[in-house]
Amino acid sequence: MKKKLILSVALLGACVNMSAQTLATDFKGSGYNNPISSNIFCADPTGLEYNGRLYVYGSNDHQEFVANGKKGNNTYGNIKSIVVFSTDDMVNWTFHGTIDTKKICAGWTPSAWYKGYGVSWAPSVTWRHNAETDEDEFFLYFCNSSHGVGVLKANSPVGPFKSPNKELMIHYDTPGANAQGTNANFDPGVTIDDNGVGWIAFGGLGPSTIMPEAARIVRLKPSMTEVDTTAVKIHAPYHFEANELNVIGGKYVYTYCSNWESRDGWNTYKSQHGITASAPGGGTMCYMVSDNPLDPDSWVYRDYYGPGVGGNNHSHLQKFQGNYYHLYHNHGDILLNAMKNAGEADQSAGDYRSICVNQTTVTESTATINRVTQNREGASQIKKLNPYEWQEAETMASCRGVGYEDYVNIKKNGRVSSLGNDASINMLVKMKAGSWINVRGVNYGTTGASQFTLRAKGTGKMELRNGTSDRTIIATIEFSSTSTDVEEQTFDIPEGKLKGEKSNLYLAVTEATDFYVDAWKFTDGAASGIQEVANGLQPTADSQRYDISGRKLSDAQQHRGITIEQYTDENGVKHYRKKF
């Protein structure tokens, strides 16, 4: 059921300052863009670009955090799902839920050395368009502890994923995988080269020496779900773990985390191998380059590019919208410490990690990666958020006190589980009194907003707030619904209070009863921006529709929620816009 109501806001005459009703502390830190999530611990990032969005996947440390009662050290044994986020501006991130690997891989066949599915760590992801089937295919690889590498397949970035195999794709019986006898078959890194051939690197935890010989690479069959060759070594100095692959300027680029062995032998080693770089520090991200991946002697050590993070390091180099980004995790010194100070995590909690991102520079012609500066400021916003397009409630730069739930789960049994949902197009944000959502870099245009529309269910009183430090109340709305379905209600707001570019918008809830927020948007005082085509150019007939999760929709498909229309204008430029 969809009901649209136009309601008057409780106008406040003069805007009220927030001194009497200060928002709960921002765990992420007001004005900082790292980590990408202020309420979900996640690690070992990987990513892909698809339909104008960057999708980032990570190990679900938060699952371990909750299982441990928000206390104690992260032992990684309860990580049995993978989190999914996406963004189109590098600052405001949409949480899509989790990929339940435990459920998907429950039927894997055990063997003498392999006891079946256990955990899912360190994902790596890629995608391609299959010309034969005319479908986009997404491949997600992860390690089942040190036992080996599994693969999942889907037709959208968030699934639903399925296991095409009845066991791990790479394990101790894979030719070349365990030739050294010390190799842990984990931390996969996948790429598809310019010829459409898939490659995957893996391995780690070899002896702590200058040359552990624990890194491997293997070519994949055209299916991308089976190995096609014997795995060969990559002679990676000080190799520890965290393998990833890229193709840059026609060259294969392998990245990994270095170990903490003494660097005393480095000068001799680099002289023997013609290396000019200085020794990498312990736990830094290093890279090597090759023209022929299956020739172990072709791999040339270049340098380290990512600084250490105080523990195990794992990063992914991702090109998005023409820029290169360094995705990495820290070890909770930002988010976890803030939670401890607020009493929302036990003082004994440790090593719950958070995904961060900073921009870096890559010279593609030489496949050279510049050193990365990692900081709390994070990546710069590459486009302003358009408040006149529908925005999913789970899109945010920061938040406090919110949970997530799949709409289908609520309709069935009312179960609420912040991280127990499959990645889904049906995600809602559960908001309680005192919770808030923050989006950043909002452009209201010269006319400014005149109305605010909220899609939600339940009852809630919400304040729209603006600003960085004072967080001034612009308007207060009261949403009330007795329906079991999501409803749409529209509210007038004070004229001229939201115009031009603003750094922050807060949706702060002061009262709530079973209040679930689906999406929101403003209405331009002059006209609804959602109806306008970018630059005034009309779309051609080849436009396609996708849901917010990246699934392609046919014209006949019924769909609940926001869709993304991809179209090419009359000048041949590709555009994307959100619609309901």
C-alpha cells in the first residue's frame, strides 16, 4: 500500500539552536569521512565499480563483535558472512546488508582434510558481462580460514549469491597450492585481464623470513569457478598475507601485506635482484609487477605503497570514476574507542576493525603506485548529494543508534536483527528515540527545498537539522501510520531554510514506536528535480532500469523501492538517475 499525504510541519518560527538537545556523540567523528561506517565493524576490503557506483565488500567483524557480547578480542571464528556497502560520491555510503556464506555453503562436501564450511574471511570480487548469455556476472571469492578459497556467483553486485561448486575451489589438493608444505590457502585476490582471462592469487603465513615462498597465483577457467593451471609461486619478499590483483596499463599488479621479519638482509637481496626500493616496514602493503603471471621469475618487486596499520593489514586498490582509491582497514582505534567511551562496548574489546578509504595516485603507463596517506579525513566527495532524488535511509555518512531490517522479515514475524539479513533491496532502517542519520555535501540549489517526503512505517517524531557544529533544527515532522506496509507522507518545511550547498543534513528521531524508515527526499521550491534530465538532454531508447542493489529490471517487472535509470544522452554521454 502506498499513501501520499501532505502535512504541515510544526513550524518553529525562528530556528532553534541545539544547545538544549545535543545529538548523541558521533562515533566516527563529526566532519571525518573515515571509517566508511560509524556503526558496523568490517575489514579486509575489496571492491568493484558497476553502473556508476562503487561496491565495497568486507569481512563481517561486527558479527564477531555481537557474538562476543561486545567484549574480548576478535578471534575471527564467528565471521560467517560478508558485508556490502556502496557509494557514488565516496562520502555517503549505502549499507546493503550481508551475504550469508554459512547458509549458502552449508552443503559443501567435506574431505579428509577439509571439514566443510567454517568461516568467510577476506573477500575478493570481480564482474564481467557474459556476451553469450547477455547477462552481467559477479564472482565473490573468500577464504574458509586457512583451508582454501571458495567462490560464489550472482547476477547483481549484492546477489542473491549461490555456490556453483560443492566444495572449495582451491584447497590443499589443488596442484601447486601446497607445494612448500607451509602455505595457508587463503586471502584470495582476483582480477580479469584485458583479454577476459581470470586470475587469482592466494596464500600466506609462510615462515617469517625474507622469502617465505607462500604466495601463489593460478589462472582460472572461463567459468571463473575452477582453476585452469597448476598454481605457481610469486617470489614476494617478506610476504605475509592479504593478496590482491589488478591489471594496470596492461601489466599485472600483485599487492600483499609484508611480515615483521628483520630487514637486515634487504640490501643484499635487493642488490641480487636489481631492486632500488628501500626495505618495506612491517605490516606495510607492497606491490609487484609482471607481464607473464605464470612465470615466477617475471614478478618484479617495486616498493611498498600503503603504511602499516598496527596489526594485520589488508587493502585493495580500486579505480572509480577515473580516480584510484586505497581501501584498507584499521584496528578500531577510531570507532571502537569511541564506543568504549560511550559505554556501548566493553573496555576489554579489541581488534574489531573498520574499513577506511583514501585517494592515491597511480601512473598507469608504468603501473606505479604512489605512497598513500591514511587519515581520518578520508576521500573527498566527488559529487554533491541531490536531495531531490530519492535517497535510501541506509545511505549515510554517519549515524547513531540505528539498526537494519529486511522488510520481508518484518512482515513475516517482526524479527529485528541488525546484521542478520541477506543483502537485499528491501532494507529498512530501524530508528528509536535518540537515533539519527547524517548525510553530507547536500546541494539544495538556488531556490531551496519547500517540502520533505518520508517513506516509513510506524510512528516517529523527526527533526531535520542542518549544520556542522550547531546542528540547527530546521523543522520537526511527525510521521504516523497504522499500516503494516510502508507509507509515503509529505510535509511542508520553512521556506528558504534549506538552499544552496550545505555540509550536513541530520534526520534525528526524538520519539519512535516501531519506526522503520525506507527512503526520503525533498521537493525543490521551483520544481521537482527528480523529473529533470541531466543537462536538459533527452535519454535515448537504450535506457536500462536497475534496482538500488544493481539488479537489472525488465519493463514488465514490478518493483518496490528506488530504481536507477541508466541512459545515454543525445551526445553519447552516460547518465544515472534515481526514481521510485
